[in-house]
Amino acid sequence: MHAVVRRALATVIVVLALPAAAGAQPGVGVKAKTGKGLYAAYCLSCHGVDGSGVTSTSHPPGVLDVHGLGPPLKGVGALAADFYLTIGYMPLADPHEQPRHTKSPFDDREIAALVAYVASLGKGAGVPHPQPQRGDISRGLSLFTEHCAGCHQVVAEGGYVTNAVAPPLHQATPVQIAEAVRIGPYLMPTFPASQISDSQLNSIIAYVQWAKHPDDRGGWSIGRIGPVPEGLVAWLIAATALVGCCLVIGRRFQR
Amino acid sequence: MIRAVVRYLDERSGTAPFLKKALRYVFPDHWSFLLGEVALYTFVILVGTGIYLTLFFEPSTATTYYTGHYLPLRGHEMSVAYRSAVDLSFKVRAGLLMRQTHHWAADVFVASIVLHMLRIFFTGAFRKPRDLTYYLGLTMLIVALLEGYLGYSLVDDLLSGMGLAIGYSVLMSIPFVGGNLALLLWGAPFPGKPDFESRMYVAHVFLLPILIATLLGLHLFLVAARHHTQFRESRRTTEKKVIGIPTFPGQAPRSLGLFFAVAAVLFLLGGLIQINPIWLWGPYHVAQGTNGAQPDWYLGWLIGALRLVPSFDVTIGHYTLVPNPFWGGALFPLLVFLILYLSPWLERRLTGEYGFRHLLDRPRDAPWRTALGAALFTWVFVVFLAGASDRVFVSFGVSYVGQIWVYRVLVVILPVVALFATRRLCLALQESERLGRIRKQAEAEARGEMPQPE
């Protein structure tokens, strides 16, 4: 009985929240400066009152297994809030779409306020302080190949994974990389310290930083993803040039 | 001076009459006949750069640790093969230039064979008596694909290892014989015995190049013995008479120029555009991989086929009779090559033309052949495009699953569209030509001239 009522209620909230979620555009109309105010304006529609989440089993699964508009935020901590906000994943425009790396609509002060507010909702991990300068690039390459390259490609150029894109990592900051590894956003697995230690994480970050400008011997690097652009060059540049040569050299002799 | 040398050689070899004939050999005068020469010269560059690489590459899977200057690989465990390829790229003088030129040449080699083949196909040059020449050409294409695949696999970087894993699974998927064949080649379940590396090496630097060279020799011999085909360019051209330019002074300088052009393009690419940066991929260890690993373009159609075939296995009880990779990885290429091999025979059967054909058709002159060819190559091309769908998704955001379904539809529809559209186009071209002729004739008559006999 209770469950039915709760489900019905949740559905109502979901239905009511939909237009609000779509309509909430930061910077438009809202003048809130406190974390709580910002949260109420931009996050509440999906994450519910006090970060209790807007979930319902009757709602078709949106992002991953999140049935509803947004998962609970109690206990996700400053770490998750900082990551999702600085990288521009949140506020999400459409709960059925994968969050994408964009410029955050909030300024630094607003982000700090929101992070503090989300952190205050429950006990959770704080923002990490990785030290990639202590890492070892070579070790990082091994670890990256072992844990990350299957999704993010070995030079961190990104790739397709079932139903999602594993984004290129060239825009991510060291802190964001450290956060992503501990959170496992979207389809990405979570890597706890028992699997990747903090010092290993430093090496991974050092490698990812290095991979932004890797050693490009051999000339123009055409994307560093291997044969697809190479095939394009082979046909569009080489084969075209050679057919052109044939046309020029093989022009009919005047008779 | 030259005279003296020639006399010296002739007196000792008696080849002057043959040389004389060769120098007077008449080449048809059309640019498309040079495509085969591009393939030939690319092969020459491949052999040249390849020999240089063999001086430094060590085909061994023995374990070693990298201690060179390249930071990200420092201390990595790797095979001697991979390390020698990295050293070849970083330490050996002109090593990277040669490696890159070799790899570009491989990509261009297959591309030029394909272009040459398209010319042969769409002008009907494969008809009797040149069908044998055509079969040799097709066989060279297959050997070239294999040769390229081995070259890609030898290096033992991350991409090589993943490519071999796919090759292994495709071979294993062949019903009844696959498992045994794979064991025979690899010596043990994947990644196989260390001998496998030496087997690949021997095949790559010796067996297959010799095979290509032999087939090439026969191919060229047959071309010369049966003489080139030619287009019907004027009334002077007939099935019997050959019109064109002699080897010397016509074709030889032209051909030499083409050789330099090919060499220039390949070495420029090798020096200016990065290809297969193995130091970025890192060494291969079993069960490791990277997203978006792809074969070189000429095997992209097989990856495309593996992606497009819906996932199902043919099983009897618990026994998997035909594992999924068979359809895309083995059956599809076999089918395509079977059709290509059968084309001359099929054409003879279907048209009832069993005689010798020395004159080429323009594509429009044989609408059915052109249309069927267009359908076949469209089919292969759509599958080929599907092979890059993951990169299209990452680069342009077009849904991957959506793309695959679109390709599954296109792969059926586009060949049919190509078939009818091409035929219509050929007929329309013929018709407009006919009208043009009639108009010219009418104009001539109006001016009171005698109509020209066609």
C-alpha cells in the first residue's frame, strides 16, 4: 500500500519536474548566491530535496540504471560534486543523455558554494590532491594500458564503449582525473584505492598529462588513433596524387 | 661508349634481338594503363625499404626490458621484436623514415592494385585471352593483403597483438578445420609458441615477397606475350592492330618518370606524416588492449563485416559448429574473391562470347558488366565504411548502434540502387552519343557534304 502511494507520488514529482529540469538555465532570472539557493534553482528538480534523489522504478531507466531523474547525493561528498560541476557534467540538460565535458555555467565561487552544500548533505570523500609530479610516466603507461586504455584508447584519444563514449582525456585536469577514477562516472568503473593506490594514481595522471603532447616523431600526427586516418591519407593524399601523376604523365602524345 | 657496352653484352648473351623487340613493343597510350605500373613501383619501394628494415629488426619474442631514452617505455617488459622496432624508429639512422615509408608503401601498394583492378574490371580487360593474367593479379592482391597483415603483426606492439587475436579467432571459427589450422600455425593456443614469430617473419620477408615477385613476373610476361589491350580510339584501331607508343623513346622515359613520382610521394609521406607510432601504443601483453584498435585500411572491410553480422552462433546442442566471426571474417572475403575470380567465366557464359577480345570496352559500352561491378564494389565499400563507425561516433557523435543499423540496411539497398542507376547511366550516355552522331551527320548533310562513313 505504502509502496504504491510512494511510487505514485514519485511519478507525479517526476512529471512535474520534467519541464522544470529542462527550463532551469543558470544565470537566467535566478539571483541565488548561497549553495542551498543555487541547488534549489538548478539541481533540486533532479536530485530532490536535500539530495534525496528523484528516483522511481516506474520511470524508464534514463542514464544507466538511474530510474528517475537523478541519483541521491547524500554522502557522495565534495569529491563527486567538485568533479561533476567543474567538468560541466552538471547541471545535466537531459537525464537520458550521457553527461558531456562542457564549460561549467557557474563561476568558481558558485561552484565552491554548491560543492560545500552537497558535501554538507552527508559524510563523503573530500576533493583529492593528486601529485602527478611524483608519478612516473612509464609506470603510468603500464597502469593506463591495464585499466583505462580499453575504453579511453592508449593515447587517451577516446573511443566507443557499448552505449557511451569514453571521452578523450586531453581536457581533464589532474584533480578531475583523480576524481573520475574514484567515482567512476556513468559507465566507467569505480577504482577504489585497493585497486589503484594513490601513488599509482599519480603515475596514471602523469601519463595522461604527458599524452596531451606525446612524442610526435615522424611528422604530422593525424590523430594518434592509428589506421583509420592513415587509410584516409593513403587514399586521399597518396592515391590521389599518384592518379594525378598518371594523368599528367600519361597524357596522350599529340598525333 | 654505349654502343661498346651494348656490343659487349650482346656478344656474350645474344639478347640483342630480344632487346630490339622489347624496345619496339608498343604501349597503348592511355593514362589508366599506368595504374598497374604504380603498383609495380610501389612494390619495388617496399622491397627496398623492407631490406633496410631487416638489417635492424629482430624477430624474437624473447623477453627484454627497455632501457632507451624514450621515457614512457623505460623499464617496460617487452619482446625483443618490439624493442628492436622501437630502437629502429629512434636510434637507427633513417630508421623511422624507412619504417614509415615502408608502411605507407604497403597502404599505397594495395590501393594501387585495387585501382588497377577496377580499371581492368570495368573495361573488360579480363576477357579471354587475358583471364589468366587477371587471375594472377587477383592472387597477388590476396597475397598482398596477407603480406601487409603479417607486417603489421610482426612488430608485437599493442595493435599487432590485438590484430593477431582477431585473426586467430577468425581462423578458429572456420568449421571443422579451423581449430587445427590455427594450432598448426600458432603452435599453441593464442598467443602461440615463440616459433610463431619466426614463422611470420619468414613468410613476411621471404616466402610471400618471392611469391609476389614470381606472380608478378608471370603477370608481366603474360601481358607482354598477349600484348596490351587498348581502347577503340579511332577507326585505325582494330582487334588486330595495336596503336600506341614504342618502349623507346616513348614509354620508357614516361615510366621512369612515374617511378620517380611514386618514390617521391612515398618518401614524402614517410618523412612528413606519422604512421603507426608504435612507441605510443606500447608493447603487447596478452589480454591487454586499447579502444579503437583497427587493422590497416585494406582489412577494414573485414572489421566492417564482423561488426555488421548480427551476433549469433550456429550450435548443435552445446557444440558450436560455426562461431560468429566466420561469417564476416572468413566467408565474406571468400565470397567477394570468388565472385571476382569467376567474373571472366561468368561473363563468357552469360554473353555467349567465347572468342578473343583485344579491344577494351568503355564502361558505358557494357552496361550490364559495369552495373554488376558497381553493385559488387558498392557492397564491399559499404561494409568497409562500417568498419570505421566507432571512430565516426567518437569524432562526430553519430550514434554507433544507429550507424550499424543504417549500414545493415544500406548494405542491402545500395548495391541494388547502384546496379540500376549505373545501368541507366550507361544507357543514357550511349544514347546521348548516338544523338550527337546523328546531329553531326545531319549538319554535314545540310551543308551539302557527303556523309562520313562511320
